[in-house]
Amino acid sequence: MFEAVTLYLKDHDWLSDGTKRMYSWSVAGAVGKNGTRSVGCAECIADKFVDELTRRDFNDVRDNLRARGSCNGTINNYIGMLHASFRYAASEGLIPADPWQSFSPLRHRKKHRDGSLEDFQKLYAILPDWMQWWCRTAMAL
């Protein structure tokens, strides 16, 4: 699996450095500035062949992320990144099919960040006239 992710990153050099670090951490872990090692979420399956991955491996990655305190949205992001590298390997003919294609993402809700009326009034006071107009119009709807 490590090779599939490596090939994906090599052929997708336009990805941001942060995204590349996320991929790298997920399969190889990382060493922090203070010298402590962080185990990657998919490091437990990095040495397996992609076409031999099972539902158990999929759940192991999810469990590793849950153990770190990750929310469902973050878990879906990491699973999606690995899934993208598997789809790429399948499209290049390296594996017959993506082994995780039938597994669905976890349900999650985005947290709405509502401000108070006081927050709105502070912000409204410093807005230019045209933005104040937009705010009044939005509030009237």
C-alpha cells in the first residue's frame, strides 16, 4: 500500500506540501519537533498489498484515527485520501480494482458557528457602507 501512495504522490506533484505531508504521515508516521514519533493512521497496513486489503484493514484505519480523537469528518478525509491513491493505482492497471470502493463514509455534521448579536454589532460598525447594505439585505430575507 505504501507504494501505491508513493506513486500517487509522485504523479500528483501539483498537490500542496500540506496535503503531501498528510499522505506521508498516514502511511509512514512522522517525528515531531520535540523528537516524539507520531504513528500514522494507516501505518499498520502500509506493508500490505493494496489488492489484499479487507474490511478489517479499513476499520483498523478508522479505529486508529478514532483513538487519536479525530471527528468523523477528519476520518473521512484521511480515508478519502487513501481511497484516491487506490483509485489511481486501479486506473493505472497496478491493481484490478479499488478494494475500498464499496465502503461508505461516516456520517457527520458540520458545526455551525453562530455569533451573538453583540458580535454582529461590533462587526457591522466597522464594515464599509456597501457591506452594511449587504448585511441589512441578508437580515431582511
